[in-house]
Amino acid sequence: MRKQRLPRPGERVKVGRRLLVVPGVKSMTDRDPVVPAPTPAGGESEKPADEPSEELTRTIKAAYQ
């Protein structure tokens, strides 16, 4: 006894008493390329969000001394 192949997208399949159409699914690897985020306008310097500002760093150091 051979194994049955899986139904293709758009193919009709009988499930119980109902006849269903198998939906097509997009591949995760065939996505559009990711658009890079826009750079800050003007001469603003971009700091990583992980690093606290200098003022906050001084406040934290003062609190622990």
C-alpha cells in the first residue's frame, strides 16, 4: 500500500461529509526584503536605546555611593 500525497493548494479535499478547498500559503523564505529604518533628520546623533544618557548614569552612580 502506497502513501497518499498531500493535497496541493487550491485542490478540493473531502473532510468527513464536507468538501473543502486547501488554501495556498506563502513561503516564509520568499518574503520581500526588509526596508531599513529611516535615518534621523538633520544632524541628530543616534544613540542605541540600550545605553542610558550621561545624566542618568551620573544619577545612578551618585545613588550607589
